[in-house]
Amino acid sequence: MTGALLAGDRTPLRKKSGAEMKPQFFPDQLETWLGLPPATEGHVVGILFPDIASETEPALTTAARGVTDADFFSSATEDRYSDVFGLLPPETSNQGLVGRLTQLPQQALTMDHDPEASTAVLLEAARSVF
């Protein structure tokens, strides 16, 4: 997987079971592997809700999804960086943030395993929201 990423090979790699292998990155690897420096801030102007469905053509959809608490990482759901020493502060509610995010433009879309077709619909979705 690492060799394919470094070589720019986007051909899906599969396990013996046939399942597609997915890369997992630690934050520092995004810069060292892909040349993506970490962002220190960001501004949200819209939200995209992609769905991957290999049996469907990539397209914008009218699915109403909305932002929920399940869209946020927490120490309870994130096993990669679990709080093994109990140092994190207690979880706080995301309701205020959810309320603000729901006011932003939103677009649902379906993508498949064709990189070019999925990129085209992703760009179309971004233009419709941003």
C-alpha cells in the first residue's frame, strides 16, 4: 500500500478476501507521504455528504442527511488515539456546533470506484455548495 501511494498508483489493492485495502495515516504522515502540510485553521462554507456505492453511477443526489453527533470524533469512538491515561477533559456536547453547521449549504452525492468519474461529481458538488 505504501509503495503504491508513493508511486502515485491509484489502482485499488485488495486483500485475499477481495476487500479493498484502505490506507490509514497518522497526522504527520500526510505531510511526509503526500506533501500535505497540516492546517492550523479552516473556514467551513458548506458540507458535502459523499456515499460510496460501486453499483451506482457517480451523481449528485437529493438525499437529506444532515449533521449528527456521529460525525464527530470523540475519545469514546476513536480507537486509534484512545485516552489510555485518562488525560482528556470530559466530552462536551456538539449541539451548538451541529446547529451552526446545519445552517450551511449541503449537498449529498454518490461516488463509485472510478476515480475520474467520482472526481468529476465531487467537483460538481463542491461548485454547487461553495
